[in-house]
Amino acid sequence: MKDLVTFLAKAVVSHPEAVQVREVPGEGGTTVELRVHPSDMGVVIGRKGRTINAFRTLVAIAAQKQQKPNVVLEVVD
């Protein structure tokens, strides 16, 4: 999941060197935390959250294919 989110985020931001992705395992599943440059936050979220929702959909599909339950993508400040 980490590689997928990194690839997607670096494709849309202006500062790809500032993209950081971390997987945090938990008892309910895995949380993937995405950090980007503050000026790229709006690009990653998108208009009305459409971009981040598309990222979340892709992560959910990839998790289902890899049979990983409950993978959640969060954008962190």
C-alpha cells in the first residue's frame, strides 16, 4: 500500500520530495498516513475531496486484491 500511495501522491503534487507515507498497523486494520508539503495539501484533497476519495478507492481495491482487511488512508498535517 505504501508504494501505491507514494506513487499516486508524487504524481499530483508540486513538491514530490516532501511526500512521506507511513503504514501504521492497528488492531482494527492498517492506517496509511500521507504527509505532503503544506502548499500541496489542497491538490491532494482536491475539489470537494474528490482526489483523496479517488486515492482511498484505489487503496481499498488494492487492499482487497491483496486480501488485507481494513486499510484506511489518512492525510496528516
